[in-house]
Amino acid sequence: MAENDIILHHYPRSPFAEKVRLALGFKGLSWLAVEQPRVAPKPGLTALTGGYRRIPVMQVGADIYCDTRCILRELERRHPSPTIFPAESAGRAEMLASWADHYLFADALGLVFGLHGDRFPPELHADRARFTAGKYDRWDSVRMKARVPDLRAQFAIHLALLEQALDNGHAYLAGAALSVADLAAYHPLWYARGNLGDEAGLDAYPNIMAWLARLDAIGHGAPHELAPGAALMIARDAGPAAVPPPSDIGTFRIGMRLTLTPDDWGFDPVEGELVAIDRDSIAIRRDDALIGTVHVHFPREGFTIRPAIGQ
Ligand SMILES: N[C@@H](CCC(=O)N[C@@H](CS)C(=O)NCC(=O)O)C(=O)O
């Protein structure tokens, strides 16, 4: 194992993890796969992040990257070719990705839970109800079942938009080259198809079917299993990488204590000392009794960033 190895904390059925696995495959990378539980508590993960429990999380030594937006940017920085941020769709691809990660994903998840919520164990329902703090029908299959006709209609609207957008004379959603828009639109459909089969109704959309087949062929690169405890030891034995000078710092100060909390679901705050910031990303330092010093990186978009109490 080398200190620059990419470690992905995931579980096989996670759609957001699939978004990153596909990026790893597209870039032809080999990586270490740590399987984490689907429900909290996740001690082998939160020891690294300081409380963030969402999946996936990427780790390189003592640098921990939370949220697929941050993970994909960091993957691109470390392995720029082939790019997942082509210049032809810069900005536009991220906007499309944001639509897919929220609307398309919420529709797909709602439909799966509404139609087949009884396939999932009660502890998963209870965990997701807490996780979403009452939003999205609390991923509660009884309430979602009643909304299946509406959820189907919403899903169909979003599939029709995607079908139209793919009728662009290009192989990919934002243009001739694959981008983060494709990765984000792929994972909710991968999840719907995997859980619902034909009931997902994707066959009615020829552009989507052809595009899905292209993305299915990419694969996951070369994953190798790693035990959660081994990933903690890698963090303990490494130090965080040097950080670039700050930019777009606004009213923040390097060294101030902050909390970062997702603004959509999984509202567990993480606290630490600001070490790096730019327009898109922010990193805090945590000193942990078990694993020593780590830098935990987040996207700025989609997170509430506040001075810690007493700051
Ligand atoms: N915006 C986040 C969303 C991540 C997310 O919601 N992941 C789901 C799994 S696909 C999750 O964490 N669910 C609860 C859990 O696994 O504990 C990202 O892009 O990484």
C-alpha cells in the first residue's frame, strides 16, 4: 500500500458511491474499497470524518474527502486525464449534476421505497427517518406507497427532460465528452433499474437506454478490498498533505474553528480548524486521539458553514 492510494469508503448498493466508482473506472484507476455499514453508527467512518456519516467518503492517507462533489474534483486534480470536467461543458455540467443529484435521485429513491419499501429491514427505515429529519416523507414506505402515482409522474417528467436533453446529437448529456453531469444522472437510474427492473420504465426512452449502455460499459476500474481498521491505521501513519494558499476566503480566517453541516440530509455537523479554502472547497483540521491529525475536505456548495460556538 502506498501513501497516495485512493481509498473509497462505500457500500455496493449506494447510488452516490456508484457515481464515484464510475469516475474511478472512467479514469482507469486502481483503488482500495472499504465497505462501511448502510446505517449508523459507522465508527470506522466517523473516526475519520469527525461525524459525517454519508457515503461515499474518499481517503488518501490523512486527507479525507466528503461528498461526491468534493471527491470528483479531487480525483480530477490527482488524475486529470481523461477529464470528467471537460472545458466544453464547464459550469453547465455541474448545474445539470446538481439537478440529477437532488431531483432525479429523490424521485428514484421515492419510487423504490414506495413500491418495495417492505424489502428493506425496519432498522434501515428508522435510520433514514432520522437521517432526513422528516424531509422526503422521512423515506417512510407507508407514506411513500400512497404517493406512488405522484412519484411515478414526477419520475416520468424528469426522465422525459433527460430524454430530450440527450437528443443533442452527442454521446453525452452536456456534449461530446463525458462529464460530471453524466455521472450524476447515471447513479439514480442505476439505482432505479437495479431495484425495480422493468418497473422503472426506462425502456420507453431510447436515448436514455443508449446512453445508459455507454455508461454501463465503463466499469469501476480495479478495486481491492481493504478492512476498515486498516484504513484507520493508514490515516494514523500518514500526515495530511500541504494545503494551497487560501482564496475566496470572505470573512473566514485560517485557524478559526468552524462547523460544517450538509444542507439537504444527514445533518451531522463536523467541527475543526480552518486550514484551506477556495471558491469550491473548504478543509478543516481535526486532531483525533486514535488517528492523529487529519484534514477533512468538503465542497462549499451544499453545506452550511458557521463559526463554532464560542468562536
Ligand atoms: N451530496 C452527497 C449525498 C450522499 C448521500 O446521500 N449518500 C447516501 C448513500 S447513496 C447516504 O449517505 N445515505 C445514508 C447512509 O448511507 O448512511 C454526495 O454527493 O456525496
